[in-house]
Amino acid sequence: MSSRLDSSWRVLASHQTFEADRCVDIFKRPDGTFGFEEFRRDAEDVGAWTPVSYFSGWEYATREATIDSACEAVPWLGPLVGR
């Protein structure tokens, strides 16, 4: 888990590209809000996932709203999750 994500946040889903070079984590915070973050993985990072945006600070009331927003913010995600 990236240091950008608080260890108390529970990752509910992690969607990654077929090439395994990008992913979006959907998570739930202890206060009941949801969020997401986009990551990349490059050879020079020695396989570590590196956050590429600051989406993790955005808060949503539902998992569905989070996925909708993530699909709008991350162009490759919508087709991957069927939206």
C-alpha cells in the first residue's frame, strides 16, 4: 500500500490494466466515506506502486459514487470496469 493511503483505510477493490502498469484502488475510511487513488508501476520504481494523482483526498458517500468519479478522472478505468 502506498504511503499516500492511510493504513486505517480498507482497500475494497484494486483495478489494474492488462499490462499491470497502472491501477486504481477503491477504499473505505473508518468514518464511512469512500475514496480512490491512481497508481503507476514503472521499471525504474523496482515494481513499487507510485501514486500519480491526489485523488485520495476526495470523499464520497457511496462506493458507486466513488467508482463513477474514478471513471471520470481516470480515462482507462471506465472500459476496464464496464462503464
